[in-house]
Amino acid sequence: MAKILEGSAMKFFNKWGIPVPNYVVVMDPNRLAQLGEANKWLRESKLVVKAHEAIGGRFKLGLVKIGLNLEEAVEAAREMIGKKVGTAEIRQVIVAEMLDHDAEYYISMAGNPDGAELLLSAKGGVDIEDNWDTVKRIPIGIDETPSIEELTKLAKSAGFDDNEIAERVAKIASRLILCYDNEDAQSIEINPLVIRKSDMRFAALDAVMNVDWDARFRHADWDFKPVSEIGRPFTEAEQQIMEIDSRIKGSVKFVEVPGGEVALLTAGGGASVFYADAVVARGGTIANYAEYSGAPPDWAVEALTETLCQLPNIKHIIVGGAIANFTDVKATFGGIINGLRQSKANGFLKGVKIWVRRGGPNETEGLAAISKLKDEGFDIHVYDRNMPMTDIVDLALKA
């Protein structure tokens, strides 16, 4: 799954017939001023400026400014761009035409194992969580499409009492379903959906969307990059591992955590979280989250290893995992060994201690092979399945 930002989601809405206000996304306030010279709506409309990042609660954080003229919008963009909010840095803003409206509505699609679910409420906006009891939903099975009549009935039950408005909401909902199905979406949320007073047309003022990033080979017009769930853009190293992950059987994952001293090269989603928690619980700091699982090819594990070894200021690498069911320890360790050798040859791993604990198919051969790195000058300590998983963390942090 990959989250995309509001501007990219609005492109999808335009494509599938869901109206949106005029908008631009800029990284430089001066560019906004230049765009104002070329776009009449920027000069003549009241404007909204929002931080264009994966940050929740932007309005309450002061990252949404409304009712601005162009000069004020440029100044707001200048104030926001470069600002840090927690671990996130605001790199861009979205500037949109401010639409005069009364009520704010809520509509979303969310995938589930049986297909998807459409949710509607006539009480949307920033307080939707407080009005969640007003949200009505309809299940949509795989390869099923609700009729306009069914969607109109749903709209009426969700508080759209006016028959004409309910029918129009149903048409917006049907277009949202088309967008969801055809763009390999996993969830879409429009909050708020409004009726603008100028022409009484619906418009989506804000959007959150997640897509299946592995399906991008089907979409030549996907010109965006996904955003990280931790409130910052993916680093180049993270994107490289994501690209590898999309092309292989099995899985490799990598997320950088700046400032940590313990790098993790762990097998399996459960074990990777376990080791991260164990390091932190014992007063250590992790430099990354990583995992490989599902018997990935050795070259993919090698690439993951080399990426991890280049993390700055690391003092330890924990190569850990539980007891694998079908991931071949010898094969994946072949990739790890090659990655460690190449990293050392490139000048990395100076003063870094490596701690290994693993079990599973061909573990004897795999552990024996990685133990031989001692003869090549690596500071490596190797243990089999009989070593408790947490003990290897203790050994590393006390070394």
C-alpha cells in the first residue's frame, strides 16, 4: 500500500468526473507568485494554502490558511515551506481556490477482504470523528457495483434529506467507485465534500488516498511518488528497496530511523518488530526498520544488506530472526554475506560489531558460512536457534 498526497488524488478525481477546485502545488513561494501572473483564478479568488505533506490534523496545527489573496498566499507558503512538524519537514504546499459553501459532507471507500465498503455522512468536516454515528455504509462485493437507486437510498439514510441532493450524491459516489476500482485504490476519503454556492456544483475540497503501489505497471499516467506513513518523503535508499520489493517473490522492507546506533537486518515481520522493541526497551537506539521474508532471492537480500550497512554512525548490526518455516537460511545468508563483503570493500563497517541469531531450513550450513567472515576480519558473533532472541540484543548493547 502507498499513500499519495492530496494533489495527486485530485488529479484522479478530475479524471473520473469528481469536481475539485482550481489548485496548484508548489515548492517555492516565488513560483506561486509567477503562477499568479498566468492564472486569473489565483489573482481574483480567495485562496486556501495547506501544507502538502502526510501530516494529520493540519488545520489544528496551523498548517491551513484560508481566505487569502495572492500576496498573502505567497507569504503563507513562505512561512510553511521548510517548517518542521515532529519528524516531518514541509517541502511543498497546495494552494487552492476557496469555495464558498455551507454544509460539509463526508464520503469514502475502504477495501476489505470481501471487496470494499462505501461510507457516507451529511455531517463531514474536521469534526467527522465526533459525528461518526451519522456515517452510513454499504458493502460492495468483488466485481459488484451498486445501482444509483441503491446509492441514493444510502445517501438518504446518511442525512441527505433532499431527494435531488441525495441523487447527486449518489452520482458522486458512483464516480468514486469507478476511481477506486480503476486506479487500484485501497482507500479513498473525501472530507469535506461540499456544494459551492457559485454554481451549486459538488466539489471535493480535501482527499486522502492509498493505492496498490505494486499495480503501477498498469498505470502509465501515475506521475507521482508515494509518501511515507511516518510523515516524511521516502529517502532514495528506501525507494530503491521498494522498487526491488515490487519485483520479487517474497519481500524486503527498509525504513531509515535517523540517529540510531543499532542496525537491524531481521527476518519476518514479527521478528523485525520484536527486535526493534527489544533494542529500545533495553535503552538502545535503532537506526532502521528492515525485514526480509517469504524466501526472497539472495540478490535482493544482498541489496538490502548493502543499503543497511551504509547507515551513518551505526555501531552494531543484528542479523536476527525466529525459526523460519520455509525461508532457506543458507540461501538468504548467501545474500547477506555478499552484502557484508561488498560493504566492507567499499569502506563501510569500520568498528561495527555484527550479531547473528537464526534458525530454519539449512541453518547449519548458513551459520557456518557466515561464521567464516571472522577469518576475513569481520567482528561477527554467530548463534543458532538455542540462543534466546532477546539475549542477542543484550550481548550487543553490553559489548
